[in-house]
Amino acid sequence: MNKLFFSLCKNISLTILLLFALTKTNANSNRDTLRVLFVGNSYIYYNNLPQMVSLLSDSLNTKLICKKSTFGGATLGDHWNSRKGLRTREILAKEKFDIVIIQDNSMWPLEHGDSVLMYGKLFCDLIKSKNATPYLYNTWSREATPQTQGAIDKVYQELAFQTKAVLVPVGGAWAEAKLQKPATQLYFTDGSHPSPLGSFLIALCFVKKITGLLPTKFATVYNYPAIDNESIRLMQVSENDILFCSSLVNNYLK
């Protein structure tokens, strides 16, 4: 009798474990994925922005799989004409993406707006021809010249209007963060590039704009898997900064 009872319990336990595994597998297989290409320069590769975007999407119904094509200081003209060893057009020709995010040199909207519009339109047309959606990474002003944000925004807004691309107003979110909390350190010491917190805010902007949602729970430490079962520490964010940035983005990008 005891043997029969224990055998029955064992079979029930195995059945429950099997059902749990199947449920988990089905949940994972039903999850949407989007392949995203970031095209730009150091405003993308500083603090591993694409990897942060991917990590932040882990708890959402849509997983963002991100790749980048970048070179320090590169313009969209450099990408289009394959200068500085860039292979962006080749990548777009060979690989399938759902979303392509383009970003010009941070000073180009102020100094060469016509170039931003010309090459931005060329890229948006190319991206659409590949059945992908173009997104515009509307960057921020330098720390010493916050008054230039409006001029930067105007160029990206015009490009969005001409191409019907999705505008991601990162610069506006930065300005709002500085307005609400002036001591927030979004800049690296050079007054141009993003600090780790700045990149965290940028990543939140992209996740919210692409998926329409932000995670309900956040980690304070973000590691990215590397070779040999090791991981790379991307950043550590305080709970107060997480609450401030996530609330700001949820309200700003409605």
C-alpha cells in the first residue's frame, strides 16, 4: 500500500513539473521579439546603451534584441558613405531588423541642419524599403549651452515630419529632468556624453517609446552576459534615481 502511495505521489509530482515546464516554454514562445539596430556614434556606445535597452525589456512582453553600428563622432553622412570603416548600409542589406534608430553627430543639428535632413531622409527611405520602422534619436544640448536644445529639437522634429519616422525626444526628457531636479548628474565630466545615469534615462526613453511600457520592477545592478559564462557590469542605479527617472519618462512620453 505504501509503495503504491509513494509511486502515485511521484507520478503526480512529475506531471506537475512537466506541466510547469510546458507552461513556461509556451509563455516564452509566445513572447514578442523585436530586432533593433542603433546607428550613430558615442552617444550610443557610451555605457553600452543598446545592451541596457535590451536588459530593461527582459520583464516585458516584448523583448528587444539590440545591435549597433557606431563610430566616435560619426555623422549620418559618414554612415551613408561608409566612411571610417562603417558598414551600416551593408548591415541593413544583409540583416533583418524591425526598428532602426538613427542619430547624427550631436553638433550637426546646430551646425549642419541641412545635412541631418538630407542623410536622415535617405536613411529613413532605405529603412522603410527594408520593411523596418525608422526611429529618430533626438539628442540633448551640451551641459554648458542648454539654450540650444530648442534648435536641436527643431531639426529632428522637421526630419520626423518629412519622413513620418518615430521621434524619441531624449533631449526633451533630459531638459525636463534638469528642470525638476537640477542636481541630477546626467552628463559625463566632459559635459557632452552621458553619465551612467544619463544612459539609464536614455534607455528608459527608448523602451517606453518602442514598447509603450516600462518595467514595474527594476534591478539596481545591471550585468550583461559575456563569454565564458562571465558577465559585464553595465551600471548600478540607486532606487531613488530609478524612481525619479522612470516616473519622469512615464509622464513625459505619454
